[in-house]
Amino acid sequence: MYYHNQSDSKGMRDQVVRAWHTIHRKDSNQLGDKSDLAFENYTQWIIDEAAKYKMPYPLPRYLSSTTPVQPMPILPSTRIKYQEKMDDLSRACDAWKKKYEKAASELKDKDMEIALQQHAFQ
């Protein structure tokens, strides 16, 4: 359906306005999880609908580019490197957690000192 904003299409304009007022909004728990993926059967349906109504459609991305690619198996040499990298990152994460816990405990101790000083001052 095409709408041209002209005086002879006034009735069509009113229909469009009424249609926009009847839209029911859905929240995320009603719609489900969001996904950026367009699967091949959906993309093909869009292309078919565009062709059926003779609509211009920038064709075609290769349909295989719209479907998720299956991950390749990790080769043994890559797996060892990957595991080493994961171990390094795990150690770095543990070091940051210890620094955070130390800083949090120092902050808690200082807060206690301030509270005691304020209590003693009163």
C-alpha cells in the first residue's frame, strides 16, 4: 500500500492515522530474546515477498552470510595456546580480585575509624 500526501487521498490518511493509534506495544518478556541473526528461510521469505509485489529489493546478499557459521573445531596446537591464554587471564583476574578485596577491606576499616572518631567526638 502506498500513500501519497495529496488532497485526493484524505480518506487513506485517516485510515493510516487510525491504524497507528491501534498499535499494541509489547514488552521484552512478551517478545522473547533479541537476536541479530536473520536465518535463511526468513531472508528467503522476504526476498520472495518483495518479488511477489514487484518491490525493489537490493538483492542478494549470499544467503549463507545471513545464517550463523558453525565454529571450527580447535586444533590441538591452538587448544594448548588457548588454554595457556585462559590460564594467564584467570591468574590476572584472581590478582585483580585480590586487589579489589584488599582495597574494599581498607575502605571498610577507614569507614570504621571515622565512625569511631565521630562517636568519640560526640
